[in-house]
Amino acid sequence: MDVTELVQKAVGLQGSRPSQGPGQVGKLVNRQSRQLWEQSGLKDIGAEKVARGLGWFSIGLGIAELLAPRAVARLCGGTGRHTGLIRLYGLREIAAGLMIFSQGRKPAAGVWARVAGDALDLTTLGAAFIDPRTNKAGVLFGTANVLAVTAVDVMCAQELSREKGAMTEEGAIRFRRSVAINKSAEELYRFWHDFQNFPRFMLHLQSVTETGAGRTHWVTRAPGGRTVEWDSEITEDRENELIAWRSVGGDVYNAGSVEFEPRPGGRGTIVRIDMEYYPPGGVAGTAVAMLFNQAPEQQVQDDLRRLKQLIETGEIVRSDASPEGTGQVRQRPAQPSGE
Amino acid sequence: MRANCFHGKREMRIDNVPDPRILNQRDAIVKVSSTAICGSDLHLYNGLIPTCEHGDVFGHEFMGEVVEIGREVKNLSVGDRVVVPFPIACGNCAACGAEAYSLCENSNPNAWMAEKLMGHSPAGVFGYSHMLGGYAGGQAEYARVPFADVGPIKVPNDLADEKVLFLSDIFPTGYMGAEMCDIKQGDTIAVWGCGPVGQFAIASAKMLGAERVIGIDRFPERLRMAREKADATDTLDYEEVNIHDSLMDMTGGVGPDACIDAVGTESHLPGPLYAYDRFKQALMLETDRPFALRQAIMACRNGGVVSVIGVYGGFIDKFPMGSFMNRSLTMKTGQCHVHRYMKPLLERIQNGDIDPSFVITHQMSLDEAPEGYKTFLNKDDDCIKIVLKP
């Protein structure tokens, strides 16, 4: 079980392979969390104010963990043996708090950082529950508290993301990434139209095959040796300007467009991708994935850079530390690998 | 093969590592005949440049014989003797098109790391941290050279390694430092740092027509080399005299027309201000110690140019922005666009305008490289430039 799955289970948002299809589950989670947001009265307080409250909570808890790690451990049924770890978590809490206060009025990333921190806390509490030396009632008390604040964190982060336009009304994550390439829009449109080219620059794409009726079947590699698959159909196609698509069934809902915008003065073309998706690992899974640079936003950015390399230089640029090229997450030492 | 590898702060070791192989069809493999330790390698050695890892092969100044080429490399043949420029450049992107090779948009596969620290990424560089690509360096028996159809320059056999090796970095870097000063007849140029790059900046400033070139350092042997070999008209020892007062005295209060910072991130200064910046650096409140840069800005004449070729890694403190803005100064900077200068500077060497080998004080075998880093860092035995023979 990898981290993403562990977190999904811990947070209990959704399983990794929902039978109803990820789009539906995403929408369901979204609807439920919005209902809770409204019923609990948090909506009336407003996401910005809730975020500030969470920021102060983070800093307060962080200081407590830093100064009185033993007391915090005892309160959550711990043995008081891992004071170093709790102090580190305290620093993390303070960092998340400061992040919330340093991101302007809508600190979505800061609150998402709290969600990732909650996931870490829950994983630690899970480990504490298995440890025979801990006080089980205390651990359960701690877990209940963390779960409660996790719910507030997730709802608040979602609301902030929505207000910033980083999430659709239906709760799908929305983002935009672009790259400038030294080629004409016509050439880039033609290159993009041939989906056989995609595996050449999309690092995580295993295969894309035509299934007839204008549809394609996509298989991508996900962390932990799993694959994510879906079918896709073209929804709009304007020559040399734009291609739009949306998924129809599969493990992950995604829809988007790629636009080819000529830069002024004949300086090549901006290739811009607008996308929305329901993450297969749930929102919390995405927060964790972001920490490991595996989030779809980062993958799309990396793939655009690879596209630029391929179009401009004719190859994917490789170094000794990154023999797979841009997007490789784990670095090797900068010495020849012998492979 | 044997290679000089990083194993943490001030710990280099000769390791046996696999031989490099062609990874892309525009690659070449070069059998290194000569390589050098650069002053900027000491920044890595001292742990000041982030994203270096255990096992990284260092070295970005090297030359040798082409022993293998990819299918797409049409301009080189096996057996060619080449000097390799330290920035890696694709030759196809907009930056390469503008001859700004050290800003190549494609050669750094780890661009995202540099973007986090610097906003945008410069080109990939051999043996210079993962943030700048994670490429194995040239302090080794062999090196893989990406985009070999763009970078390496063929050199004639009648020129010794020692004469052409520095086309890889320090000669073009010093030259670009002088070129950025936009030198006019009668100009006075002050150069902070008389290490190898400073020596070439001084020599280039003279070649480009400067009347008076003032070298600043604290090591007598470097100041002597500046006067006797690089043709500096004056030198100043900053541990002996007040640099600002001396420069004002020499220029009648006007200040040098242009100031070159050939020191970079690890500059020194006698007195409490050094302790203050060193302390902040130790606490990671700033990453670079910019004494030379601060002095250069304050000393430069109104409307003059500050040319920065010393390497900086991150953030500095107490930047005299008021002086800089109110006095209409211009700052020009950059890792050298080496590819742009290799051919014209090779011609200057062939014409006998300059023999770059004058900076060499030590020759060692590759196996002695870890010892060489220590010697160079401590300036033992009047060390100025070390050339290694694999």
C-alpha cells in the first residue's frame, strides 16, 4: 500500500478504485463536504476567516508541541518517548501557520499544507495504535480530534481553491500551465494532433490507442507501480488553434484543452494547457502527491518542458542524475550510471 | 573509470565509477586529457551551492579527445581534439539563437529546482549541482558531452593543452567581464579578485583598450601575477589600504569607469563586517557574502558599469541600492556564454596576443585532485590554478 492509498483510507474520503467512476465519487464528496460546510455554519464565517483561525491553531499547537512534547504525547496516549519527532511536527505546524499568513487573503496552499500534515499525523497515530506500549483510549481521543480538524481543513482548503478558481463548482481541480516553443502554431498543432507522438514526451504515459469513433484509450503509470486508465474523446478541434477533450469513463475524470497562441513578433508559440480533474487519490491524496512532486499540475508542466525539448532539439534532454529526463522524481548521483 | 567525486563539505574522493555512455544521438564521449579546478568549484566544495549530492563528479573545465559520437553529431569525428565549454547549450532555443548560450532553455532537465530558487533556470552545467542539471563533470577520465554538435571546439595539435584548456571557462569568462564594461579609450577599470578569472578580466580589459586597469586582492603572488603577467597598471592589497579611498585618490574622486566583481559569493574583508556576514551566512540568513560587490558599487563612477562575473548562489544582504539607483549605475552579469567567445579567443591565442597558460601554478595527476582542492582552498604554496592530468 503506498502513501496515497494509506492516506485515502485514513481520511476515509474514497477508495482508490471507486466502482461508480471517479467523477461521480468526486462530485459526491464535493456535495457532501459543501453541505457540511453550510450546515456547520463555517460558510457564514467565511473561508478566509476560517483559514486565519486554522493558521493561529497551527502556530499554537506547534508551540505546544515544541515546548511540551511530552505532555502532547501523553494526551494522545503516547509513551513520551518520541519527543524529537513531536518537536519536528511542531515546527511543521508553525511552518504551515506562517504559510497561511504569508499568502494573502486566500491561502489555499497553506491550508492544503495543513491537510498533508493531518495525513502525516493520522499515519503516526495509526502506528501508535499498533504499538503495544501506548494507551489506546488516548490514541483514539487524539485520532478523533485530528479527524475533526482534518474535516475543517479539507473543507476550508476546497472552498479557498474554489474561490481562487483552482477548483470547479463541482469540486474538480482546475489548473493551467504553459510553455513557449520556438515553432509555428501550425507545426505544433499538427504534432499534437498525432496522438502517437504523446508517449515521446509524456513521461508517465504508457500507451494511447485508438478505439474507434474518435475515441482513444489512455494508460498511464501511477506511483506504486499501478496504472491509471481512461477513455477520451475530442470535444472541440479548431485548426492551428485549439484541441479540447474530456474523459468518458475510467479511473480518473479529466477534461481540458490545449491552445496554440502565436507569440508576437514571430517568436514562436505559447502552448497552453487548461485542465480539470478529479484526483484518483482524493483531495488529500493530491496534497500528499504535491509534496512528492507527483501532482498532475507538475507532471503537465514537466511534460510541456519535454515537448519543448523534443520539438526544439529533437531529443529528450538527459543527465546522469536524471537519465529519464525532466520529471524524474528521484535523483541519482551526478555520475555515469553504467546503464 | 576514475573520477573526482563529492562526499560532503570539503570531502572529495577519487572513486571508481562506470564509464559514461552515449544517452542521446547528439552526445559525444571525450577522453579527458586535461582538466582544471575552478575557483567556483570551491563554492561547491565549501557546501555553498545547494543540491550537491554524495557521488557527484565535479569539474567543468576540461578538454580531450573525442572517442565516441552519436549519429546526429556531424561536425566531429572520433580522434578530434576538442575543448568543451562549461555551459551545455542546445543551439536551437531562443536563448541559443541570441547567442546567450549559458541561458539555454533546454539543457537543464532539473530546471524546476533552479526555478524554485531563482525564478527561472539557466543552462545546465557540467559537474555543478543537480539544480544545474545533475551532469557528471570533467574531473574524470572520460566525460559525456551532450549537444556535442554545438559546444566543443576543435583545436589544432600544435597548441599545447595548457594554452587552450582555459577556453572552456575562465578565459572567456574574464573576457566577457571586460566586454560588459563597454570599454572606451582612456577608461579606468577596477577588478576585484586576482584569481584566474580576475587575471583574464585584467588582461582582456587591456586588450579591449582600457588605459588603466587596477587589480584588487590580498595575496601578494596574485597581485604580482596581475602586474607582471596580466598587464595590470596598478594593484591594491585590501588588507593594506582602504580600497575606496585608494581608488578615489587614483581617479581624482571620479571613481573607475567600470568595476568588475571577479570574486563572487565567498569574498573576504578584514574587520567586524566580515564576522557579521559570516555569522549570517552560518545561520543561513543570507547565502552569499557580497563585500566585493558592495565595494564595487560604491566605488564605481556616476553612470558607470558594474560587471559581475564572480558566481553567486542565492541571496545577499545590504545591497547598496540607494547608491546604485541614484547614481545611474548599470549592472551586467552572467555565467559566460562561452560558445560565443571560443573561436575569436582561440584566434587571439594563435596570433600570440595572449598565452593563457600564465595562470597555471600547479600540475597534478587526477588522483591528486582531492589534495588539490585543499591546496587551492588554503592558497597553500601560492596556489593560483591547478591543472589535472587523468
